[in-house]
Amino acid sequence: MTIELTPENPPQVVPLAHWLLSDAPTSRRQAVLGNLTRGMFALAANPAALIGLLIVLALVTIAAFAPLVAGFRSPIEQDLVHRLAAPSGDHWFGTDELGRDILARTAYGARVTLTIVMLVSILVAPIGLAVGTTAGYLGGWVDAILMRITDIFLAFPRLVLALAFSAALGPGIENAVIAISLTAWPPYARIARAETVSIARSDFIAAVVLQGASTWRVLFRHIVPLCISSVIVRLTLDMAGIILTAAGLGFLGLGAQPPTAEWGAMVSTGRDVIFDQWWVATIPGLAIFIVSLGFNLLGDGLRDVFDPKNT
Amino acid sequence: MSPDGVLGFFRRLGGFVGSLALTLLGLTAVTFGIGRFIPVDPVLAVVGDHATRDIYDKARLAMGLDRSIAEQYLIYLRKVASGDLGQSVITSHSILADLMQFFPATLELSTVATVIGVALGVPAGVAAAAYKGKWPDQILRVVGLFGYSMPIFWLGLVGLAIFYGRLGWAAGPGRLDVGYDDIVTARTGVILVDSALAGEWEVFRNAAAHLVLPGLLLGYVSLAYIARMTRSFMIDQLSQEYVVAARIKGRSFWGAVWGHAFPNIMVPLITVVGLSYASLLEGAVLTESVFVWPGLGLYITRSLFNADMNAVLGGTLMVGATFIGINLLCDFLYKVFDPRLRSA
Amino acid sequence: MSDSPLLEVEDLNVTFPGRGGATRAVRNASFSLGRERLGIVGESGSGKSTTGRALLGLIPPPGLVSAKRLQLSGQDLSSLTDADWQRLRGRRISMVMQDPKYSLNPVLKVGRQIEETYRLHHRASQGEARRRSLAMLEAVKIRDPDLVYHFYAHQLSGGMGQRVMIAMMLIAEPDLLIADEPTSALDVTVQNEVLRILDDLVTDRGMGLIFISHNLTIVSSFCDRVLVMYGGRIVEECKASELSAARHPYTRALMKAVPVLDRPVSELAVVIRDPEWLR
């Protein structure tokens, strides 16, 4: 149905805010954007969540602009004459045992952390969604088997298995990511399954099926989009744990290998000089802590917005 | 318990044993799989680089590597079930014997930390729920938030640096000062217990002194989690009508909180405490590295550095099995003790 | 029976400060009560339950309670300390709540919950408290007191649970009982039983009763006098027998809205609210 634009029926200019927050959205895009806007406002009202968001944004910015933040110093260039120098005008965070600038290493380390977090998310969310929605929608023995497998992996200790896995595969970021993902996906499968089970019985799914949609289409185009918000909330809450696990692996020498700057590994090398040159180990650890805190705050805030009954 | 309660109990017990068995089976499958993934040739690891072709072939046969994967897995299962986890490259003891020797230290530390976590965390959580929104609550939330955003290994290092290095308040790394090592014969492996049993109070004090710093730090992490969950549970209960009913009867506010609301959360709280304990056992790989605490975690990491994969996998199996066992046990206890589910 | 009233309420106000302004849940409510039965009728949000809780001092913060006069048998209720309230509640004034599924503690045996009220106000041994608890269970016509004593709340039917609630709240023999929707969560067939038990106990003990409900029919048959609340205010006060002569339009509309089985109508009457009533 087209609307004739005539002098008697001029186009209505609606302010963006009204359009976004309208109670009667006329298109799917308007509805989705409207919800997002409302969510953002609710989030903004929560100071703790805002702090979390700022921290996460800072992480992304520092990672993206690492060379700039590092003052264009190299994170891997050694300067043995100035090793273990205290923080000063030259080196804001001091230097480590090989004379490398810690500020630069911390900034570039943000890249490693962000990479791991993103890679794990990209692996874990789709696998969890796939397993969970399939199990929830198909039911029966498919559900039983998939959920059994999920429960088994859910019961596994994350760090220890990631350790064993990394040990077997060899150190390196990719292996660390795979190792972490192996034990991180089950909660998402459970969440997706729970949501799917409650959605699958609704009328609109029945309508789509009657229209001839294949199982694949129903799952992918209709059910998965509805599970995404819960998955995102959970993902944000989990990120802190993932960062800590990754840092733990780095601390043990698995994960990113020297000379790449990785926060956990930096803490480990700083161990030996902790009593006198405290900054070498303390500063990267502080970075891990702050980023983890940021994700926790943000995740709590997102959960309050999207799932208030759990506050 | 009513008659169907007894039947229900055994049904649930069966479910628990079944879940446990299946999950442990899954764990062994994973450790077996990881073992197969090693890029290092396992035969070479045993016979060495200079072995002849003949010895290599014989060793390969003896290790069963010519069989199918499924058969190898079954052999592996049989070995694990009989306690044969291989031999440690570093200590050349049987891995199982090594694990049994190192396990008590980890248990000791985790237990102390959990006790602290419960003793401080539960009242803190209850207080936070009772004073919800006010400053005790805000403080607790911040304390808790810091607790589980903190990398344990970093907290340990910083703690050592400050309280041992700078202030000299706490004892250094390790379980005992050098010189106290061989005084007490290990009967349970838990030094506090052994020294108390032997009447060696100086050893006891020294061991306790060494437990303080790692115990408090881990206790803090445990506290953060337990307090948060306690708070969440209590907030739910305090909004219930039966709490108002208790006040109407004449109960004071705190009487209603501890006498009525709290008994309702004891069951989920057991699960939480169990989960916390299990995660401490797991996190031991990091803390024991920092405090040079001779427990399972340190054993695993040392084996890791020495490329002793069998020991790593054996340790993983033991930590994993304990972790899984505690989690599933807590699930089971939860179902057994909730009176609402008893006659279900 | 003494002349001075059991309960005197003058200008009771309960206000809840909130983000969009304060909500006045109860406005200038005034009434008095002797050893008789007073019904308070109103819809949700009328302030009737809030009034009940205010009489027990159980308005949760940030709610604010104020009154020109609030006295129970001459004792001023607005200046009580926590310790005073603990002595008063259960012993002099008590409340039966709506749904025993929620108002009984799920993890304690019901017999112990009944005992608790007694032991909070009297020094008694375990054995004596238990005997009194069993006696109360009998008084509310529970057939197997020894068995039910050991039950948990989820093992009781609605009617039994409510009777246990009554036992629990009357065991310390209060002078005034507030019944907040005591039968609203029960099946109709069970309602009458519970009402009858309440009736007997209140009469036998010569208690004052405030019966809060949204059900005008039950209130008018059960109570001596009726208060009608709307928007936090008391809009009508009259004898139960004289309800048909009620003057306030809201009360008349309520009475007209009650369907009568032997006079079917094509359209049920609906209460049309006049915003004037809220001023």
C-alpha cells in the first residue's frame, strides 16, 4: 500500500526520538531500534553499569590505538641498560627485566586480551545457540543426548582442562582460545534451550511452520534472534571469567608466547622481582583486574535492564 | 521420611550415581583425547630418541598403540580404574602415589579458605540483604565485585609482596619454614592435623602461620562469591509473606531474619559452598604456583613445565573428578534436603 | 465489657514517598472498634490492607505512618519501641493473612510454628507449648492434631493451612484480630468452613475483629459494621444490616454490581467511578 504524497498529505517529519520510542512501531527495524534505545537509557541510569561501559570502551580504544597510547614505543624492543627502571617521565610504567617499556606492553597487551575475548565469544555463542536451540526445538532423544553432553561439559573444571588442552596442543593464542571455548560453551546451550522451549510452543512459530518453513529456517530466522539478548547478557558476564582464565593460562606460560606482550605472562615474569621492582608484575595485573571489573559491572547492568527479576 | 520419600530418595540417588558415572566417563574420554593430541610421539617419550627400530616397535606394541582408538580407550579406562596413571618423569614414582601425596595440601588450603568464606561471607550476605540498599549492602557489593574480578595469582603475588616482603607480618611461601620439614610424620598429609596429633605445637604454629596469607586471600575470593549468593537468596526470602507472619507473631526483625528466612536458604547455600570449594580446588593451579604450596596444582604446573604429559593428565583427572564429584554431590544433597521436594 | 473502645483510630495517614511523587495509600482514616466485628471493604489499591498493616506497625520503609490518635485499649501505638511492638504483636493484636501457601514457613513444621507464638509471649516448657499447640489445632477443628503437628506447609490443603494460620495467630489470645482476606485464596466450598471456625473462636473469646475483604457479600453477612474504602479514604460507615441504605455512590454502585442468581440481567452492572470520589 503506497501513500500518495500530495499537497494535502505532506510527508510527516517525526523527530528521531519520537520515532525510536514510539509505542506502536510500524516495522521490525523500528521495534528493534526502539528496544535498543530504551535499553540504553535504562543502562545509562545505572552509574555502575556506565563505569563498566566506559572501561570496556577504554579497552577497545586502547587496543585499537595501542601505538599511540604507547607513545610509539615498541613493546618488544629490549633495552638492557635501562632494565627494571622505576616509573618515570621516560617510562610512565617503568621497564621490565629486559628493559621493555611496560606502558607499551600493557597497551599492546590490551590487543591480545581483546582478541582472546572476541575469538572465544565468536566460537562459544554460535555453538551454544546451535546446540541449545536444536535441542529445545526438536526435543525427544535429540534433546536428551545434546543436553547430556552439555551437562557433562558443564561439570568440567574450566581452568584445569584448558591447561591440559593447551599443554597438549602447545602454547599459543589460538590453542588457548580453543581450550577455553571447549568448556565455556555449555551455559549458552542451556540458556538457548530454555528460551527455545518456551518459544517453540507459541502460535507464531506454529504459523511459520504451517507456512512451510523448514526446521532450519524456523530455528535460524525465528528462534535464534529471540535468544540473542540473553546470550549477550550472559556473554558479558562471562567475559570477566574468560579474561581471568586466559590471564591464568598466560601466567603459566601457555597462551601468547614471548615476545608478545600478554598481561598474564607479564605478571609471571614480574614475579621474580616483585619485592623490589613491584611495578613489573603489579601494573599488568591491575589491568587485568580493571578490565575484568568493567565487564562485570557492564554485565550486571545489562542483566538489570534485560532481566530485572534477577537483581 | 514418608514411604514414597524413601523411594524418591533411592531414585534420586540412582540419578546421582548415574550422572556421576557418565560425567566421569566423559572426563576420561577428554583426558584420553587430549593425550592423543600431543604432537610428541608417545613412544619416543618412553624409549628415547636413540632407540632402535626394533625396540621402538616392541614398545609400540606393548603400549597398545597398534589397536583401534576405541580399544585404546578401553585399555586406558581399565588402567585408570585400577589406579595406574603412569609414571612421573620427574619423580619416577607412580603418578597416583604422587597425587595422593600432594592432594592433602590442596585440600587443607581449600578447606581453610572455604571455612573463612562461610564464616564471614554468610553473615555478610545476610546483613547485606537485611540492609538492602543501605551502606552495609553497598560496601558488600563492592567488596564482592572486587573479589571475583581479581586475578587470584596477582592478588597472591601482591599479598606476598606487601605482607611478607614489605611488612614481614606473614610467613613466606611454602607450607613450613625450612627446618620444620621432617619433624612430623605425615599420617593424613594435613600438617595441622598431623602436628596436632603428634603434639608438635611449634610445627603446628609454623604451619598455621604459613596458612594465614594464602588462606585469607583465597578466603576473600570464596567470601565474595558466598556472600553474593547468600545476599541474593536472602533478599528473595525476606520479601516473602511468612517473614511478615513471623513479625506479626511478635518476632523481632533479626529473629525473623535468622529464625525464619535463613533456614529457608540453608539448602541452596550448601550447593553454593560446595561450588565455591570445588572452584578453589580448581584455582589451586594458580595459587599454589604463587605460594609454592606443594599441592596438586603445583604438581600439575611443574609437570607441565617438564613436559610430563602423563602427570599433567593424571592430575587433571584427579582435580576434574573431585570437582565433578563435589558439584554433583551438592546437586544431589539439594534435592534430598529440600522439604518441598521430599514427598514429590 | 468495658465502655472504652478496643481500638481508636483518628486521622490515620500512610504515605509512600516515590520517584514520581508521594502515594497516599491511606488518607485521614478514622474509626473506632469495640469487641465487635468491623468489616473493611474495598477494591485493590483502596488502602484496606495497608490500614491493617499500619495497625500492626508493619508498614515497610520508606512508608510513613502518622495519626492524630492510634490507641489500642488506651495504649498509644504511635510511640512504641521495637521491643514494645514485639510484646504487643501476637499477644494483644494479631493478623490472619490471605494465603497459607505463602504465609506459613515452608521449612518448619506447622506445629512448631504455632508453638512459636505461644513461646514468644509466655514462659513455657517445650512439653506445655506443644500441648497448647495441639489444643489449638483441635480448636480449629483439625481432625488429627498429632499427625498434622508434624506436617509441613506444602502438605496442607488450602482450608487446613488457613486453619493452621488461625491457630497460630490466636494461640496467644489476642484482644484484636485483623483478618486480611482470610478466605480469598480458598475454594468457595471451603470458605464457609473457615469462616465458621473464625466465627466461633472470635465469639468465644470475645475478641474484636477487623475483617478486610473485597467481597461485600461475605463482609455484610459476617460483620456487625462495615467501612467502605476507596482511594485510601473511608467513604462509608454503617451497620451491616443497613447497607442497602448506603449513601455514598460508590457503595451503592458496589451493591448494585453484585449479581443475583434469581434475577438474571442481560448486562451486569459495572461500577462507574467518579473522579470526584478521590478528592
